[in-house]
Amino acid sequence: LREAEPNLQPQIPTLPIINQYPVITNPVIPRIQPPSIQQQFNPQILAQIPPDQQKQYIGEFLYAKISTIDEPNAGKITEMLLELDNVELINILSDDQLLNQKTREAQ
């Protein structure tokens, strides 16, 4: 009878997989500063914002402007207008007459 040869491979203990995805402990999420009355909407800043945050940026400016027209309903009107595409929203922000028209339509 031959004796079994010893296993010379190093034994590496297997660890259970707890999470297949890396855990990000401190994610860096840029904060969008709410616009002040003096701050003007800037399409160049909009272009630098991730697409999923662009509506928020536009919405803050829309709300600020709409609240000067119809303060009690500004949130509702802003929400309705944010359903439009960004190009149309940019046009509305840059044209007070168009903003007034859209606000009246939403009332």
C-alpha cells in the first residue's frame, strides 16, 4: 500500500461573501445651492449638473419666479411645469412673459 502523499497546496480559508458590491462609506454628492433672488438661471451651470439633478436645479429657479406671481400655488405650478422638457423650461425661465402665460395656464 502506498501512503497518500501530503497535500502541498497552501490552504486558503474561504470567507463568506457578505456584499457583492463595494460599500461607499462617504459618497461625494454635490449639493445644489438653492437660488437666491439675485442669482440668475445659468444654462452653463445646468450643463455641468448630472442629468438626474437638472430638473431640481431648474425647479428651484422656477419656484422662485413663480412664487412672485402666485405664491400660494407656486409648488403645484412648479411641479406641473417640471413635466415639460428641459429645453422648454429654459425658454420659460428666460422669458418672463412666457412664464406668466404658463403660470396662468397652470392655475
